[in-house]
Amino acid sequence: MSFEDLFTVYIEIKEEISLKNFYGDSVVMIQFTGSATGKYFTGQVLPGAIDTQIIQKHGDRHIISARYMLEGKDYTGESCKIYIENNGYAIKEPSNVLFRTYPKIITDSKTLDFLNKDLLAGEVFFKDNELEAKFYRAV
């Protein structure tokens, strides 16, 4: 199986809210904004985007769950929205990939309807001092 590059979300961190329990575990909620570009879609992250990370006492970020909506245009030029629920886990091997994800995408674009049904994957990483989320589909 191979994967096709769909689009990339360029993330701008706005604010972090966190808590730590008595055992050393913590939760961080990260508000963000940004933009998206790619073969199939170009647009902006709408207000309300949040990424939640659970961090164990040893510092490992095991679980992430980001939920946000994009507004923009599909590759035919039609206006549309894309909702992303991006769940994943931390990568331990040395690389610039921070997380591998299994996104659920819902869109109102007829042209991008395949996003509602296809097997999707994602990666979150640092590139050129920017945080990026890349989305792929199995082909």
C-alpha cells in the first residue's frame, strides 16, 4: 500500500493550558491557528482549534487528540469546510516526526467526498522551525 499526499496544515501555537496531578502525569491543551495548502485543498484554520496531549510522569507524550475546522477552497475552486479529528501517538525513534496520527475527516465538499470515506494517515513534525501536520490517503 502506498500513500498520496493530500494537504499540509501549518500550525501557529496561540496558548497552552496545563495541569499536573500528584503522580506526575499532566495534560496540556494547546490552542492554535494556521493555514493549509496542498494538492486538494487550500484554506485557514477556524477559531476554536485545540490539541490535547497527555504526558506521563517520565515526559513521554503518548496520546494526542486535535480537533479543528478548516475553511477554504477545494481543488476545483469551490468553497468548503473540512473538520479534522486527529488522534495519534508519539514517535520515539530519532526523527523530525513527533506524532503519527489516524485522522477522521468530514467535509461538505462534493469533490473531496473521498475524505469522508477513505483510509487516512497523518504525521506531525517540525520542518524549518515550523510545526506541520501532513495528511495522506491510502491508494
